[in-house]
Amino acid sequence: MDDASTSTDIRLREGASIAQRLVMAGFAAAVALCFTPGLFTHDTLEVIISVVALLVGAAFVGVIMLAPAVVWIITADGILIGEQRPFGKLRTRVVAKDDIRGLQVPGSKRAKARFRLAFTLASGERLTSPPITDVTHVHDTVARIATQFDVPDVESPVNPLDASNPEMRLGDPLEPFSTRDIRIVALIVVALCAVPYAYRLWRGLSPGPVDMMLLPVGAIAAFAVHRYANLVTGAFWIIRQGDIRVERLWGDGTLRADHIEGRQVKTITVERRGRSEDEHCIVVIRLLSGQRFRSPRIGSRPEARAVGAEIVRRLGIAAESNQIQ
């Protein structure tokens, strides 16, 4: 969302730029083309796999390139909606203030702190906006829109990242894996590593070096699962005024809590952790001691920037340490 405090308009955007689309489409096309050699073989199965891969790749490229970019500009008089497909004409629509009868703020199933505005018009039509990018000011944004459009009884959404909360929460409270589940996974690991060895014995064959090597590997892997499984539960951040409490679990399931204060921060940045900048961006804090903390997944880069900006404000992080872009 591009709604600076000096502007009375609220701008919401959705859809990748042409450059981002070309990169994603090029990657999908390259992966699909890797299967083209199978078209020139005499193996029917390989030909079928190659054709299916090329068709899926072409469909993926088409979806990427044809998906529209949408912009909403919410003013005091109404809503201006612009929609444009790549290489197509811009289509606009104006929704007058008097046509708006209701407003809801549904959340997202994939991201807890992602919200959209759902307007109900006098005609009964329902219009859903792009996501609210500034996830730290959802309550203020919704209240502002409800007031300027005279929409009564708008239920404020539950937002763990809203700046109006005394504590902003990133992620979910941690719970250790049950001992039973850990033992089951460890036994599965041992069984999988023992299968090749047992199979050769069952067939009356002499186990090879690889089969024998898998036995101690399985034992070591099972021990690692039993000892360190709880380390993969991630982290839970509680962002308060003046500090951040970072909760993690030790391997035995006991809670470990670290505290971050503004004077300890060397740099704070937003990074991508995964395949997509629309879903997998996080805040990374590096301390003067060299220790580094990665937040739970937040969402898109603009959403992560909004959370990072609120962290900078709450902790009073020095301007030279703020590398959020």
C-alpha cells in the first residue's frame, strides 16, 4: 500500500511487474525445455512425459503473462479501479461513495496478517481489493475508510502485527514435538536405511558396501532426529516497545528466550527466504555481537518492510543500521 501520511488517498496494488513476469516465465520455459530431448526418442513413456511437461510449462507461462495487474485508489469520493493485462489496454472503473453499502475485512488462509477490503455495493455486487500492504496499520486503515464512506458496524480484524497492539507477534507460540512422534520418525528413518540390507539378505544375496554403510547412517540419523527434532520448530517473535523477545526450543524441547534491544542492532534488513517475494520475505536482525536472528515468514516484501519499519520505530534503531529497502 502506498498511503503516506501526507496523502489522503489509499493505494492498493496487486500483480507483478513486466520484468518480474518475464523472469518467472523465462524460468518456467527453461525448465519445460529441459524435457524436449525426450521428444526425439523412441520410448513412448519419455515422449508422453516430455509432451506433458511442455504443455504444463506453456500453461504456466500463459498464466504468468496474462494475469492482470490491479490498482485501487481509494479517495474520499469513491474508489478508482484500474486493471491492465500485459500488452493490453488499461480498463478503469469508478465506484462512487454513495454506491457503497457495506465493508468487511476478510483475512487470508495462507497468511494470518494479510487482509483485503470487501465492499458491498447497492446493486449487491461484492468487490474485493488487493491486499492491504501496510499490515501494521490495518485497524487505522479500516477505521479511516469506514468513516469516510459512512459504513456502519465494520468489524475490526484480528491482526497480530498491528501497531496498535502493545505486543506484535510474529509466528505461532512454540510447542515441542511429542516423544511418541519423535520415536516414530526415528524408527521410520532406521527402517528405511535397513530396507536395502534386509532385501538383499531376503533374496539370498550378499549385502554390498552401500547396503552396509546405510545401517550406521540410519542409526546416526535416528539419533539426530531424537536429539534435535525440536530445533526445526522455528521461532516466535514478540515485538514490544523497546525490545523483542525471540523464543526458540532447544533439542530437548525446553524453551530458549533471547532479547533484542535497539542498541544491540548492527543492521536490520528484509530478505527473501524461499521462491517467491510475494510469500516468503522475512526480517533479519544482525547484532553487534555477530549473532543473527531471522523472523518467522511474514509475506510479501512490502508487508515485511512495513513490519521492519515498525520494529525500527519500537526499538529506536539508529538510522545507519536501517537497511530496509
